[in-house]
Amino acid sequence: MSSQALRLGGNLILTRLLFPEAFGLMAIVQSVVFGLVMLSDIGIVTSIIHNKRGSEAVFVNTAWTMRVIQSVIIWVVLCMLAPLLAAFYAQPMLTSLLPVVGFGSVLGGLASTKLALINRSLALRKLVLIEVGSQAIGLLMMILWAWIDHTIWSLVWGGLIGGFVKTAASHFLLEGAHNKFAWDRDSVKELFVFGQWMLVSSILTFFAGEGNKLLLGAFLGVKVLSFFTLASGMSSMFWQIAQQVNTKVLFPAYAELVRERPERLREVAARSRLLLIVPGWLIALFFVLWGDHFMWLLYDQRYAESGNMLRMLAMGAMMWAVGGAYNGLLWAKGMVKLSTVILVAEVAIQWIGMMVGYHFLGERGVVLSAAAVAWLLYPAQAYIYAKLDLWEPKIDLPFIALSVLVVALNFTQIFNHV
């Protein structure tokens, strides 16, 4: 919650200090960097949380060594790709932006595995303090730099400073042994066995999330992309909080239940999902009804186009609140392959929808396709979780019925103004 509040507050200030195209360019840069991270992700942190050997020094240090090597390779590849992407998007600044922003992956790779270990043990207080504290420092640097310089480099260097602070804090502010370079063959094998499906899942997660911004940048240009990025960020704000809760709290808790008391998993999951669905759905409803006014109050007139985009995307967010609340269950049960199947369906719906929507309806079709993904994906989610005796129709169906009513009453008016 604090992280999202900081992000929103920072956006409100930075959008007044910088030009809209800066956020469009950074959306492309961050998507490329995130994409390379996900394209090489074998779930090292997740393995430490999930694996029974996750507390053994040799296993943890081998995992850390692999992540350091991975992060350096990512940075080198980014430096090589920068000129090509600058030419593709006709944005010369990408040549210098990508290598500098990409160095953040090296900083992230050097972070101590003590972050994963305290997540595994659910000792989250220090983890939250480090993450929120480093984010606040990075954001403060962005604002000060933007106030003085008014260029996109304020976003770049602020992000790097925040990443450096988080990595330094992970080594020096947390108790436990410091990481050392190590290479244990058995540990490497276990990490790769678990990580092979995690890698596929990570690739698909990228294409389902940040990857669409790369396609949108080519379709719509960086200025309209900045509007879409603001709208989608606002629409998914609670969803991002829920994802953090799923990753840092529910997934470790579910994994412990699967190991120790599997008969209680459905009961605990039902209660946990309801706590996520209710606020998420109500926030989405607010944005459907008043998202344009909300954005008009927060941002200046240069960003007015994002308001109706937010209303349309919030129609999809109502369904994400329902279907997305299942996240963490499949990983806890070790069913990464099945989780990957759901991601394949999500990516296919999203990318085909964007291309078809843009072809027939232009900008409005792209926004509509992004909003429709959760609606089209939910039947597959319901089928899979029903097979696992984890589907909760008594919770899901009332929210879906209300969502249908809201969309029916508001769709035409919103779509005509996107």
C-alpha cells in the first residue's frame, strides 16, 4: 500500500515537471529491461522460498551466484540492443537510455538473498521497510532532479539510486550470513529443474504485462502510450498491491499449508481471496463511474485523454479482482506448468486482441482489447481451479453478475469517448 501511495504521489509531481513523451519513452525502456529480466528468469528467488533446501548456505549462495551472472548478461545484451531499438522506434535517446537504465539489473542481481529468506519465513517488516525506503529515496531524487533539470534523466538516475539503496540495505541491514560466490552442481540442477517452467512462465508474464507496451509504442506512438501507461497504472494499482500480497504473503503461506496441512488450503484461500476481491472490485467500480473526473483532478490538461481510457480499463479490472485473486495457489502446489497454461491463454487473448482491435477500431480497439482480457480468461481459470477443488462460485459469481450490470450500463458512453 505504501509503495503504491508513493508511486501515485510521485507521478502527480513528476507529470507536472516533465513532458508527456518522457513517460512514454520510459515505458518502452522499462518494458525492454523488464522483458530481458523475465526472458532469463528461472525463478531463483521463488526457488529459495519454495525449495526445502532454501535455508542451506550452499544452495542459497549458488542461487545468488547464478543471479549475479544472469544480471551482467542482461546488461550486456541491453547495450547491444539499444541502437537497434532506437532505430525501430525512431527515438535516438534510447541508444543512451537503455544501457544506463539496464545497469539497474546488475544492482538488482547483487542484492542479498537475505531478502528471499525473510520472505520465506514471513518476517516481512524489514523487507517492507527496505523496499518502501529505497523507493522513497529514489523517488525523492527523481523529483529533485526533475525540478532542476526537467529532463527524462531524472527518472533514470532516481531509479538507479533507489536500486543501489535497496541492494546495499539488503546486505548491511538484515541479519544473516553474507553471500559468497559458490557453485554446487546439485543446487544448480535443482534450480534448473524447478526453473524450466518458471522461465516459460516468466516469459509469458512479461508478454502479458509489460510486453504489450512495446507493441503499443509501435502502434500509438510515445505520447499516446504515456496516456495509456498512466491509465493502466491507475487501473491496476490495487492489482499491483494484491500481487505483492500474493508474492510476499499468500504464496509462502499457501506453500507452507501444502507442505504441512494441505486439507486447510481451500478454506484459507477462500478467506484470503475475499479480502482481496472486495476492495479491488470497489476501486474498479469507482474508476468505471468517475475515472475521467478523477484523472482530471490529479493531472493537468496535457494528460486529459487518459481519463476515459481509465474508465474502460477499469471494466476489465473488475474481473481481474475476481480471477487474479487465485494467484499463488498453483505455484504453492508446485503446478508451475499449469500456471503457465493459463498465462499462454492470457497472452494469446491479449496480443491477438490488440492487433485485431487496432486493425478495426484504432486506438479505441487497443484499449477495449486490454479491458476484455480478464473477461475472456476467467472461464479457463474457473475450469482449472474447479478441477483442483479450489474454485469458489459462491464468492465469484455475485461479483461477476454485478460487473456485467455495471458494464451494460456504462459501456456505450465510455467507448464512444475513448
